[in-house]
Amino acid sequence: MDWLNDMRVLVTLSSFAAFVGVVLWAYAPALRSRFDADAAIPFLDDDGLLSEKAGARQAAGVKGRAAAQQNSGESYGATDVSGEIR
């Protein structure tokens, strides 16, 4: 039964390593801007962001649904590799 205890230790250590990896990924400073942009998705309006912030966000490169469909013909909410909403 020694192999059973070894397997238990191996599973425990690998689970702990996976947990530490997820925590490091979630709090990585390089991904903060992506997570902030993803957190703002529920506040998007059908025609872009809410009216008081639409001008500032569109000037920064975030396009509303109508502009995105006219420019690229893709569906609303598509993201590119950098995580910015197109």
C-alpha cells in the first residue's frame, strides 16, 4: 500500500501547483488591462458604451456594435489577440 500513499502525495502536490499557477495568472500585472476590459463588457450598450462614456471610449479605439459591423462585418463583441473589443 506504499504506492497508494505515494499517489496521494503526488495528487496533492500537483493540485497545489495548479492552484498556485491559477493564482499567479489571475494576479499577473501584465494581464490587468485585459481583465479590466473584460470586466467592462456588461456595461456595453447596444450601440457602444453608455452614452456619457461613449465618446471617450470610441476615441480610444473601442467601437460600438454598429461601427464594428460596418467596418469588419463581424459579430458584436469580437475580440482580437490583445483582448481589445473590436
